[in-house]
Amino acid sequence: MQKGYWIVRAGQFEYPEGASRTRNAVIEFPSYQAALDCWKSPEYRQAIKLRQPVSDLDLVIIEGYLDAPPG
């Protein structure tokens, strides 16, 4: 399983539209497939068993955008 890196973890935030949780996190993986593999891994399945009784989760796995801005 490839390791992910925390990009955002908690911290100050605003949500001018819609709803949000009280804590948010963004984790970067080397690829979209690596993120899916982590989610489906036996190690994470064990972690889910610990997390579920004490927290709620909204999870989105989304492919990143790699192009540099113009200019």
C-alpha cells in the first residue's frame, strides 16, 4: 500500500455556502489508483472498525489536477 500525505488537517476554515463538518482533511496520494487501493486495503479496513463507533465520515476520492496555471 502506498502512503498518502496530509495536505490539510483541521485548521481554520469557512464555508460560505452549503454545509461542512467541524474537521476537514485532504490527503494526497501518488495516484487516484493508490487512493482507491488504500481505501480497499486490509490495513484500512481494520482502521475503519476503530473509527466507525466514534466518528462520522464523508469521503470523496477524486483525481487531482496536474496542469500548471498559464503564464
